[in-house]
Amino acid sequence: MEKILITLHINDKPCEVMVYPNDTLLEVLRDELDLTGSKESCGEGVCGSCTIQMDGKPVRSCLTLAMEAQGTRIKTVEGLANEEELSDLQQSFIDHGAVQCGFCTPGMLISADALLNENPRPDKKTIRKALAGNICRCTGYAKIIEAVAHTNNPQESCPDCITGSKTGSKPNKIQGE
């Protein structure tokens, strides 16, 4: 089987990459492009650890062939932050203690980002539904749901939301700055 040159648009940047016709998008992201935020856990599309966005919708990259992604806009967890600061959603996850081992976090963030782009102030039922395809074995989900709910709607009654930024505290710099 021969490799084929494809162009992917990842995190607002075009990227040419040689792929085999049976390469999954997850394999290409991690192994060819060194975008290792998306994780492989179940390999069957049920855990959500490999979630990325294609044209703004959450997609399981372990089930998507890389060739299918041509012509779409792909967003990975690496595309959430800008060069200097974490996104408000990422900061809210930190402020609310919504990360533990971190294995599910990229998929949770990408799914939550897609939701917040469609509905900036979702209620908790809507958040639960949007995150239903993401499995977390550490946090019990309550802190994750709070973090998403408070991203665009900080609450005075929440001690994590009343310090510096609109999500709770002084924004963290990337790469230990």
C-alpha cells in the first residue's frame, strides 16, 4: 500500500502529510504531526479521549480515517490556547479542579468547547448531554460540569470564580512562563 499526500487544516494552519489510506486521524495527529493531546484509550470510539473537532463538531479521531478529514477544519486541544495564555475554558478547568489524571481532559475540553461555541451559557443538563460521550474515571464529573458552566458565566457564589479573571484567577501562562 502506498502513502498518499493529503492536506489537513489543523488549528487554523494548513498541513501536508503523507498517509496510508487506512491511517486514522488520531494516528496521523499523534505519530506524524506530534499533536499528542488527543489520546487513544478504547480504540472503539466510546471513551471520548480521542475527541477532536471537525467543522466545529466533536468527532472520535480513532474512528475517522485521515483521508476523510481533507477539506474540513480540524481543532485539537492544542488549538484551544493562544500562544500566551490558556483559553477561558482551560483556565476554568484549572480553577475548578476539573482535572486529575488528565487522560480524559483533552476530549472533555474539545467537547465542551464545541458546546460553548454553539451555546455560550448552557444549563447543566445540556452540559451533561454534550459530555455524555466522554468517560472520566477520576473526577466524578461534578467539577467538570461546574467548570464548563462557569466558563462564560462566573458565579459570585463560587469561590473559584471571584478572584482575578472572568473564570476565576489570574490566567496561567503556557510553558511555565
